[in-house]
Amino acid sequence: MAVTPRSGKVGQGSHLGDAVGLSDDELREMYRHVALARAVDERMWILNRAGRIPFVISGQGHEGAQVGIAWALEKGKDWIAPFYRSIATCLTFGMSARDILTAQYATASDPSSGGRQMPGHYGSHEHNLVSVSSPVATQLLHAVGIALAAKIRRTGQVAMTTMGEGSSNQGDVHEGLNFAAIHKLPFVFVVENNGYAISVPLAMQVAGSSVADRAAGYGIPGVTVDGSDVLACYQASKEAVARARRGDGPSLIEAKVLRLTAHSSDDQQTKYRSEEELAAEKARDPLPLFRAQLLDAGVLTAEAEAAIAADIKAVVDDATEYAESQPDPDPATAMKWVFAEDWPGETPPAWGMGTGADSGEGSSAGPGENAH
């Protein structure tokens, strides 16, 4: 059973866990999430190259930062507005490998959108994960709105959003972050800086090279952390979440992560990245680094690591078979969740899919819905 991400200790911990307030069980579970995210991601690429799914936008190299940062939040209470690389974030916050792969296959059972969004648009109402919008950076406004609601309602919730450094240059970021800072909202802004906005390098997209330095302009803390160091990311997030929850306002975390793959399955990064650069990136891969850190500390054994790997393979195989077996969405429901389904007037709208009740004829209900 997965351990719920939180900042307190459970059971006995090693010196490594004691340093950040985590038990050995939690450390091993964090490692499992990093490894699971990588395995799901790798399976997505295989399925894409086999012609089974149309598109992949990868999170390889981001997993350590995503797991460490999300772990400081409280599942079932706090909220995250993720972005298209947030596979590990979503898994850490409660989504399953089945959930991720049904989104890739756009099945009717896909919890992110019921097969209505392109791959990489993850979300789950059940797990307080706000569905991703295609325009980059708009999720920050959604998360700030959730943080405002939490403050007004005095729920003690914290809202977080994540995005790449390229997205951080959008006007929505300034507007939302300025508003959050003025009103001291319980909000954490995470920038996963992998050095490229598709093919545009950092020097051509971020003046001054540091996104965290921008925090000073809003009067809030800004910290840069090594995105390949899972526990450093957790510690930075833990402090930012605690600050937000006690009413001291937002924080900005810039995690310097890696992009181990191309921007997407439609991109060829070897056209703009050298072999030397890519080799240097692989040397900082967070998955083997975290594995070695836990092995050295005695938190993880070779036997335990092998058992985790076997379990992950079974989970990913199961998720693939499940997604392959799921039906496509019914075309008659294409308008569902697009327009309001409870009409304020007596006359239904003219649009609809299918015939009879599904088309809205003779009914005040929306497409595919029964009349109320």
C-alpha cells in the first residue's frame, strides 16, 4: 500500500530520513514513485513507436523533483494544478498507472477527461488535481483561485502549480503571482527548469537565467534547488508549504531538472543538443542517484530494490493491458461537459449529437442526458 505523502515521520527512520523528518518506509515509497513514473514514461514511448498511442510528452529527468515536491503536500486536502510533464506529480498525488495510460489511449474510462483531451492533460477531481489546459501557464491562475477560496473559507488547504521555465514567462504568471503575494494566499509556485522551451535554450528565454530571482519583485521567498536531489526538493517544498499553511503567503521554487528526452515524440532534440550535453545530462539522472543514495544509507537493499522493480513491471504491464482493453468514448457524448446540461429556459438548444433524447429534441436535458 502506498504511503500518504506528508511531512511527519512514521515509524523508525535512518539518519538520512531523520535529517528531513521522514521514515525509511516513506523514503522507499518515494523511490518507488520515482521509479514507477520512469517506467510508465518509458512504456509510453514504446507504445508510441509501436503506433498504439499518438503522442508522448515526457517527464524523464523531472521525476525526482516532482515526487519530492509533491510529497510535502497533504493528499486528499491540498490541490495541485499540474502541467503536461507531471506524470510523477500525478502518481504521487494519487493517480494510478492505469489512469495515466488510459489518458494516453483516450479511452472512455480516462479519468482526466474521458478521452476528450490530447495526451498529457492529466487531472483528477478525486485526487484534487486540476485538469491541465492546453495554453501554457493558465494553470497558475486556477491554482491561485483555489488558494484564494481556501483562504476565504479558512480550510487550511494549500494550492500548488507546476510548469516549465518557458511557461513562466507568460503574463498569466505575473498577474497570478502578484495577486497571490498581495493577498498572502496559501500558494506554492514550482518552476521545473529543464533548460529548454522546446528547442529554445534558457539564455534565449529567461533574462538573468534565474526564475527564482523574480520572487524578490513580489516580496516573496524564491529558492533554486537541484532537481536531481529528491530530498533537497522535498525540504524546499516542505518549508514553502508550511509557510503557506500558516498564512505567510506564497513561495517560488525553481527546481533545476533535466530533460532526458526530446520535448515530445514529435521533436528531434539531436538537431539542437550535442551528444556531450546529453551524456552529461544522463550522469545526473535522478533515478539512479536516488537509488544509490538510499542504498548507501541502508534504507534500500538490493533485494528490496529488485522487489520494487518487479512490482512496478507488473503494475505497468497491467496498466497497458487495461488501457488496451478499454472502449473508446461514444461519439454521441461528444458534447458532454462542453455546454451546460441543465438549461435555464424551457427550449433546449439546437445542437446535439445522435437522435431523439441525445439530440436534445423534446427534452430540456443536454446531449446524452435524461430530462430532469
